[in-house]
Amino acid sequence: MADSSSPVSVVTALYLRTKTLHVEAERTGIIRDLLRGEASRAGYILLLRNLLPAYRAMEQGFERHRSSPGLGSLAGYRLDRASAIESDLIELCGQRWSHDIPLLAAGEFYASRIAKTAEGDGARLIAHAYARYLGDLSGGQILQRLLTRSLALRPSELSFYDFPCFSDLDTLKADYRKALDQAGADVSDFHDVVEEGAIAFSHNIALSCAVQSTVQRGLTPVTAAE
């Protein structure tokens, strides 16, 4: 169990630890461009391709700990964002997306970090689920609308932001936040989980900047017709 000095809510602790990094993430790299409606189709595709290994690592990590008391409840949600990203990449680029779109070093490092957190009791996965899944259920829904307008993406190209197994996303977000808190109450080192949240945001920022830099240098191949 977490020690008596730990905050009651891991979600609150993660929010307080990462709020400055969250703002930075929104103001830098490809994420800034997406939020301003200035990103290219190629830039968005490159971001998706490099987020995919991180989601695969996270979802494999939760599956590995499916039988544990805390992480098992999170694994039970089966949000399956990796399969949704793969579907979008096929729609955007065709079946050869994994050959045509580069995996950047920042994407590899991010996925490797998540895989490492799945070792042992896997408690630090909570921080990555907070950074990614709660983000997908909050800002991701705003981003979906922006992409529809700025890049004219079709619904079939935006399944990453859809959760078809859940009828009410507000309820899902609230329930998932509670599940994160319940999992956080069972960890042996609360501080490690909270600090992992900062690491998660740092990896997201690094990936966002790497994608933007690659696009600006013209190193992204033409992947699909506009």
C-alpha cells in the first residue's frame, strides 16, 4: 500500500507535478502546430506513426499485469488505441505505412521507456496511462474537431479519437480517473509514479519536437493523396 504521507489521489498528484509540462507540450512542436491549425497532413501522419509503439508498449504492459489488483482494473477497460492508430494509418497511407513512414529515435525512446515501466510491479504504467489516455479523452476530442477542419480528415481517418465501445465519454473519463486513483492507492512507491508522469510528458514533448523538425527539414515522404 502507499505510505500514509501519500496524497489520496494519484491523478491530482500527477496533475500538479505535470501542469507546467502540459502547457509546454501544447506550445511546442507538432502539437502546437496541430492546435493552431498549421500542421500538414504529413506531419500528423508522422506523429501517429511514432505514437503507435508507445501505445503498443503500454497496452502490452497492462495486459501483462491483468491479474494484479490495481493495474488489472485499468487493463479491463481495453481502450485499444494501438489498433485504432493502425486503422487510421491504413486509411491515411495505405497498407505499406510501416515501410513508408519513418520511426524516429524519439518514438523508439518513448516506447522503450514505457516498456521499462512495465517491468516489476508495473506501477509506473499508471503515469503513462494518465498522460496518454486521459489526454485522449480530454484534449484529444478537441484535436479531433480541429483535424476535421484544418486537414479535412474523414471520420475513418480519425478513429484514434473514437471509443465505440463506450456510449458516454464523460462517464468513461470520470470512471477511468477513479480507476487510476484506485490503482495509485495500491502502489508501493507513490513518488516514483508521480515522477514518471513528468518523464512521460518530457518524452511527449521530445517526440513532438522531433516530428516538427523532421517535417520542417522536408524528410517526410509523400504518403497519400490529399
